[in-house]
Amino acid sequence: MSESVRIYINGKPIDVEASVTALEAVASWDETQATAIRGGERMITDSRGILIGNDAPVHNGAIFRIVRDRQSAGDDPDFDSL
């Protein structure tokens, strides 16, 4: 039996094996979100909003957030197309 760790994804606690990657943890939490990450529509950040690599190892207490990959110009209220 593998050791498990408690992590948080979008504020929800989840227990995963200590050997999984960030993307594998997301997939065990919500496969739809994992598919969106693989497809480039979403990305994984830490609690500060810093990008986390999909292959980053998890650790006990890790906080991951799933966010849109990029804002398009039309979504940005400060965008000035001149």
C-alpha cells in the first residue's frame, strides 16, 4: 500500500498517492478538468497563482488551483486595441 498525502484542488481536500504528479492528482479529482489541462484550455497554479508543471510531484498540503490558460483580448477589460 502506498503512502497517501492530503492536497487541495480548488479548495477541496483530496487524498492521493504520494507518488502522483499534479496532473494525475487533478485527473483523480475531476477527469474533465484534467482533459482541459491536457488540451491547453486550463492550467494548474499554486496558491499564489504561479504556474505548476503538470509533471510536478505532489506533497502533503499542496494547494492547486485550476484556471483558464489565457485571457483572450475580448475577455480583458483593460485591453486597448487602439
